[in-house]
Amino acid sequence: MKNLFLADTEGRNFKPADKIFYFLVLIFFAGLFIARAPIVPSIIMGALVILSFTSNSIKAKILLLKKRPYILLIILYYLLHIVSILWSDDKQEAASQLSIRLPLLLLPLAIGTMVISNEMRDRIIYAIVLITTVVALISLGLSFAKYAETGSTGYLYNDSLTVHFRLQSIYVAMLVNISIVGAVYLLAKRSATVDSPGLLYVAVSVLFGFHFLLASRSAMILLYGGLFIYAVYYIFKKRKYLEGATLVLGMLIGAFMLFKFFPKTVQRFKELTMFNYKYESKAAESHYDMKLEKEQWNGANTRLALWSCGWEVAKHNLFKGVGIGDRVLAVNEVYKERNFSMAIETKKNAHNSYLDALLTFGIAGLLMYVLSFVVLPFADVFKRADMFHAFVVTAFVVSMIFEVYLGRSIGCILTGFFYSFIAATKK
């Protein structure tokens, strides 16, 4: 554990600014889960900006941004939000969205214009894995206490596991995904950063169980699919037949055990076979703790209905969109026209980041969004042949299909941090 606190020889030799940066990142991630002190991440972001502008010159930052075009585009994408206020009627909603999405400006300006060494990169990944594991253990402990008190297994699944931190499970599942793959990456490369490999194996075991109970379908498909592809690569490219086969076998056994003993997670996938919907339906939304019926609103048919409504707004505003302030109002007008009362009552958004960008900013805004978060980041990580970073970008790109990832503060924080972190890592 010395490496975690920079108490080893290499850690002690880091420059003071690097040490400050490292510990700010640790506090930043720990602060995401302090429900009673949501201001902590904001304070740390401010500190990171100050540290960044004292670590290198403006000229150096400009040169770095030229080499990192998607970081520059993310900053410009945030500035587009400010410009769109000009044609937004609801200025209050616009101001609220600017506040929520501020990490898309601050984190790229701070971390995206720095240079992070590979040694520092591995230490930060190691720290994120351990912080996420501690959070998972706390969450499981609190939820099992509720289960023991009430006898209801509903406390052991999905958002009931993350309500302790006032976060939605899909965002925590993203961080768990990155942590598991990060741990596998550190173990596979035998990183000198990892002074306790056994601790990482325990962390991966805990995180796998926690991940399954979070029951985020897109996160599960991403993780299992990514690890399977990695195992195949390990077997045939690296010729590590035993290690690769062991990884695949372990995944199959683990999946079987979890599906056997936690059937409510399986129910989440059964929803994906039920696509029919009626806008005027008053049926309840399906829940992992209730019987699944065809008449219910579920993860599949709800998104299909919401995407249809979002496209109705977008196709009439393809040139400049409706603006950041009026996106909610415009979508709600379509909900009313179609008598989509469930969406109105539960305040549903478009549930697709790309569609949200299109209806908010028009075709030009969507193009900027895709270049910023998809095309250019993929080009960067594949050019470097970096499998960990490639997984992180893939995880965000896929998750954005099913959620308006920038619609919540935690989504903006995770997106802003990891895209900037990837760009800043020394090549």
C-alpha cells in the first residue's frame, strides 16, 4: 500500500506539483461518493485548474491543444452551450445546464493541457480501482443491512445499491467497468505501481459481484464482451494459452454462478425482448423487484418511444437546434401531443446523447459532438494501440447511445475527467 500514498522510493521522488496533482485526483474521486458534501468535486476541479496553470505556460498549453484536437473540440462544444443561450427562451434552464456541464470546460482546461507520465497514469488507475472497491464494499454493507432488516431483496439491486451516495447505478457501473479493466491492465503488464497484486485480485472479485448486482445491461455487455475479446487476443496474439483459457473459464463460471443465485438481474435482460408500446399507456415502469409483464414500460420500449419523440423535435430544428435552454420544453411539447403521460410525469429526456446533441444544437452540433467524443478519441487510442484507453472510450461511446450522459453532473465529471486523462497521458 506504500505506492498508493507515494511512500515508496519512486513516489517520494515525484515533483511536488506531481504529488499535489495525484492527491487532488484521489480526493476528487473519493468526493464523488460523499453525498452530504457534493461541493467537494467542484472545489477540487478549481484546484486542478489553478495547479494546471502553474505547471506549464499558456504557450505550452496551446501547443498541447494543437496535438490534442478532441480536447480543444470538447472545450469548444461547451462554449457552444453558451452561444445557444441566444436562441433559448428558457434562460434559467440554460444557466442550470451550463452549471451541470461545467466539468466539460474545467477538466479539459486543467488535465487536458497537462502531461501525465506513464508511471503517474498507472498510479492513478491503481488508486481509482481501490477507491471504487472501498465504495462497493460500503454500498454492499449498507444494502445488506437493509435486506437483513426488511427481508426485501430489492435493496440488493440496481439503484438501491447506489442510493446511499445519491447517484444512479448506470454512472457507478461505468466507474466499476473502468476499475475492473484497469485492474486487469495493471496485472497483465505487471506494473511496478502494484505493490500488492493480491489486493487487486480481491478488488476484481468484489467489483465483479457488485457490478452484476448493479444490473446495468449496457455496462455488463461492454465488460463481458471486452474481457472476452481481450482473452481471445491474449490466447492468439500473445500465445498465452493457459492464461487466456483460464480467464475465459473463470468468466463463464462466474457468470453461471451469478445468474443462478441472482435471477433478478437476468430479468433485466428479458425486458429487451419486449418492444411494443402505446404512448397513452398508464402501465407502470418495470422494476427488477416486480413481476415482468408485456404491458409494462421497460428499458427497451421506453427508449424507443423517447427516441421517436426526440427525433420529432430534431427533424424540425436541424439547422441550429432548439438551444440548451429549450431542449426540455421542446421534448415535453411532443410528449403532450402524443399523450405520453408517463414520460411527462417521470421527466424523461431523450435517453440518447447523440440525439440530444442533434435536437439541442442541430447538425453542426452533432458533428462536433461525434468528433469530440467518438472519432478523434478512437483515432488517438488506436494509434497508440492502448487497449485500456480504447476500452474506456468504447465504454463512453456505447453508454451514450442509451443515456443523455451529459445531462447529469456525475456524467459530465466522468466524461470530462477520463477523456482529458487519456489525452494527457504521455505517449
